[in-house]
Amino acid sequence: MKPSPFDYHAPADLDEALDVLARVGPDGGKVLAGGQSLIPLLNMRLAAPAHLVDINRLTELATVEAGPGGVRVGALARHATVERSTPAAAVQPLLGQALRLVAHPVIRNRGTVVGSLVHADPSAELPAVLALLGGSVRLAHRGGEREVAAAEFFTGPMESAAAPGELAVSAFFPARPPRSGTAFCEVARRHGDYAMAGVAAAVTLDEDFRIAAARVACVSVGPIPVVVDVADACGGRPEASADWAAAAAAVRDRIEPEADIHATADYRRHLTGVLAVRALRGAAVEAAGEEGT
Amino acid sequence: MNHPITLTVNGVVREATVPARRLLSDCLRHDLGLTGTHVGCEHGVCGACTVLLDGEPVRSCLMFAATADGHEITTVEGLAAADGTLSPAQRAFAECHGLQCGFCTPGFLCTVTAFLRENAAPTDEEVVEAISGNLCRCTGYQNIIKAVHRAAELQAETRADKEEGAR
């Protein structure tokens, strides 16, 4: 239960970090941010990188910037900081709703939002949030950077579009549109564990309170977060009379859950349908309340 | 390759030279001889190794000592006053039988100390949420929950006494 040896690099700023990554990235260099997912993998020797590039001294990346268009979270912003950010919650409440479900408070003191995205665990909450909202991740390398949309960023279980030598410097979560609401519902064996199934939902109402847009992102039921557009299934009706059963059926049809020690595939599929209705209704009620205020 | 690091542990500046892969938990125990921090699962689940990093509770098994270079750490050894007077959380755990074998206790004490600093009068639900990342295999948690409430009382009394004394 100890990591195997590695070369440790502790760059003092972003330029130095990108230099180091350009050198050691192709040679199996991994970035260490909060370490709350990576260090368990190292301790259990499920991962044994030759180089670790510790970005914890890059305080310039410990930023949470909330603007009218959305929230940009820097690579060193801890879960707890984003969770407690009032400006971020005002612009995109789903961030806080999801972060409360991420592990335990003590883990959230250390883990980072961007690190969770790059780790790309299909059971994790934040990749689902980014996928649902259509956000993006900014990847920097020596001499340039690129912005990768969520739809292209998650490429497989624990696999992202970040190439060797690249550093994810920030992530962008678009703002909640007017007359919209969000919710995140999940079921885990123990509070704080990875979810057996979980659903993030975003609903937008039209001026007559009918459902105009409705999407869900499901965790733990596919290699990457599974985004399903259920607006048509809901039937363009208000929350009270929407066809939630049809929405749940649409979600169940789209996911490909697998069985493991915690749950059968059928149970995960059932659970995801139930959670989708719960999250969609919650989001629709929030959207209606938002309109009322 | 070894890395020289300087940590301020329980108010004392300590230096060590550690391999990069040395976990903070092992650095505290092996290099600095502070064996109050216990190591349980070493993958962040049990919470026994929780210490305060710049005042915030973190898992010392999920951090490299080299990353902690230049930071302030408080371990369970640093919770009591210099004269040995137990902290409110420590007194409460003793009074309420919040421990049996004691293995998980250092982690609970660090977690609870930081929690009560942020929330001086928590509800039952808030207490359960706060300690949800710490496992205890003896007590069944009921007495730990009682102890957290008692610690909040003791902390309030200590503060009131101090204010009285200041007047």
C-alpha cells in the first residue's frame, strides 16, 4: 500500500509546469493536483507513473470566476472552494448540487474540480455535470492551448482527451438559462461512496411553464456520462402533467449499465429511470420557482 | 532522489529529507516520530489519518510529504494545550465514551475540531454529515455523535469563560 518510486517535479508556475510536462509527459508523466483519486491508485499500485508533476504550487490556477456566461474553474480550485462559492452558485446552481454528493467533506477540502474531470471516472458527478451543461475543458501545452467541448473530452472510462504533455488549466460550466432549473439525484451504498446510479437533470420552461428543454446525464451506467435529451418524451407539457414515465423509458433505453458486486445491470437500469424522474421533476419545480422570483 | 522539506507541525518547525513517494502520514510517523496519526486503509476511506493542513482537515495518506513542504500541520498531538489540558473535543470524547479501541480517534478528533470551528452549534444531521468520512468499528457512532454535541457545549463554555475573564 505504498506508491512505487517516481521522479517528483514541483514547478513554481504555469510556464515551468508546461516545460516539465513537455519533457516528461510523453515519458509517462502524470499531473498531481488534489490527489484524492490519483494517490489511492498509486498506493494500490494500480498506477505507477515514472514522473509526477505536482501542480499544487501553481496558486495562479486556484480560481473560481463567475460571470454572466458561466463559471470558469481553475485547475487548483478545490471542491470545497467551488461548493462554497456564492457567485458560482448564483450562476450555475448544479455545481453546488453535485459537489455536495462528491465523497466526504474532508476529501472535498483537497480534491479539485478539474482533476475530477480529467480523471474521467464514469461514476463521478462532475463529468456528468460538464457533459449535461455542454461545458468545456481548456488544455494548455508549451506554446499554446485548446478548448475541448465536453462531448469530445470524455473518451472512455478514466480516459479523457488530455494528451501527454497537456495540462488541463480550467473548466467552463455554462450559466443556467432563464426559466431553468437543475437537480442531481443519486443512490450509493453508503453516503459519500461512488453512486450505483445517479442522474443530473436540467429543465427549461417556456413562457407558459411548459417544458421546452429537458436533458439528463447519467453516471455509473456507461463508459462515459450518458446524456439523454428527453424534451420530446416529456411532451411539451407543464411539470404537473408531463409524461415522466415516457422520459424514464427513454433514459432506460439509452443506457448500457453493467453488473458488478454492488448491483445487477437490471437494477441499475431501473434505478436510473427512477432517479431520472426524481431529478427532472426537481429541476422542473426549481425552474418554475425561478420564474416566480 | 530525496527532497528536503520543512513543515510546521503543531507549531514547531520540523525538517526532514524524504523520498518523493513518502506519504505525509508516513512522514509524520516515521520521520518525525509523531505516531498519534494512525494509518488505516491508505486509500482515503477510513479517515484515521486525518490531520489539519493549514487548519483544514485532510487525509494525510492521500498527500505526499513533499507537497506539504512549507505548510502548517496540526496532528492529534497538537490539539491539547501546552500544559496538557485536553481540548473540548478530546474532553468530550472521554466523557461520552466516544472511543473504545481508540484507533480511529485521532482522525475523528481532527475532523471534529475543524468542524466545530466552522459550525459551533451543529444539528444531529450536520454532525453525521461532518463525520461521515471517518470509520469507527467499535462504538456504533452513537457516542461519537453525543461527544460532538458535548464538545460544542464545552467549546461554548470555554469561550464564555474567556470572555468573562477578559471583562
